[in-house]
Amino acid sequence: MPESKETETSASMPGNSDEQPTSSQIVQTSEFLPVLDQDLYEFFQEITSEIQKLGCSRAEAVARINEAWGQVDFEPDDIVYHEEPKFWAYRHYYKEVLSWDEGADRSNWKVRDAPPPGSASWTLKEEVDV
């Protein structure tokens, strides 16, 4: 997992470096483009995992999220939380979600094009099998 650097969103306060991050702290990563708090970072990680289950690499899954949300300013109780990670994974991966039924045949569903190579959305390198 990529390293993240956590910083407080409010004025700097003295504290123990062993403190657990809270949702009011910003998580700076080199993978996701939006500014994220700890809760949203974890939510994005879950969406990434769900997209990978649909058939793409982690780098592509992150690029799809960045393309959709790279310029979004999220709020603590943002509407993004009103849906499960699998919902967002389907929305970022497929052109159209034809059924939300777990048993739906998705073999003929059209997959969205991945972000263009070299775009800012691609923050992770593709892993190539040798």
C-alpha cells in the first residue's frame, strides 16, 4: 500500500506521534488526486478494491477514481457516503449499470474507456507481468 502522510486540518497542535489519525486529519497520498480525510481515504481504498474485482489493475482503478473525482472538494458528510463502494465501482467501470442484482450477467456490459495514458489521473504505474 502506498505510504501516506497525515497532517491536521486545523492549526498545528502539540501531540504524541503515536496518536491515531482522526477523520478530521488530511491524508496526503500520491495516488488519489482529491484532498481526503482518513475516512474518505479508506472509502476510496474500498472502491479501488471493488473496481479491481471487475477486472482491472490497481493503477487503472485509481486512475478511474481520479478521473471522476480528481477535482471534487468533498465534505465530511458528503453524498458519496450514501452509496456503498461497490455502487461507485460499477459507476466508474461500466458505461451503464443495467442491473444492481448480484447475480446479473455482466458479460455483455460495456466497459468505460480507461483514462488516457499519460493523463494526470494515472498516479500509479501499471504493473507488467514478465
